[in-house]
Amino acid sequence: MNKLFKRVWKISIFGNIAAVLFFFLQVNRFFIDGMIMDLVSTVVLMAFGIPSVLLIIASITIFNSGWKPYNKAGYVSASVIIAALLGLAGYFLSYVRYLF
């Protein structure tokens, strides 16, 4: 796998992990009120958090198995995963911005 492509994928994984954690911490107001979220935040976390975590797990599994794309279809599928990771991270960060 191309080193630049692999680096972009790793950055998108770490960015998505950071966005999910930042969303969770900001929505809970740093646990001042306990672990209680409002209804909208819960729906956002379930609708976008679960697919985000699944994509993170799938990406880490792909890296650990040593998968290397041999044709353009492999690079396209990996690019779709990267785009989904970045899109979900952007959505989480944009939602947190509207809370304050």
C-alpha cells in the first residue's frame, strides 16, 4: 500500500476517534450532570456513533491483517471508508459547535 495513502487513512482513523470522544465529552458537559444526555444527542450518538465505531474497528482490523489493495477497486473501497470516516468526524464536530 502506498505510504501516503496509508498515512491519510491512519489520520482519518485518529481524527474520527478524537471526534467521537470530543462529542461524547462535550455533550455530557464534562460529566457535571452525570452520564445523562438529551434526546437529540442520544439519537445522534446512536445514528452516527455506532457506524463510526464500526468503521474504526474495521479499519484497525484491516491494518492489523496487513491487507494491501492490488487493483483500483481496492483503493476505491479504501477511499470510501476514508471518506466515511472523515464525513462522520466532521458531522460530530459540527454538532458540538451548535451546543455552545
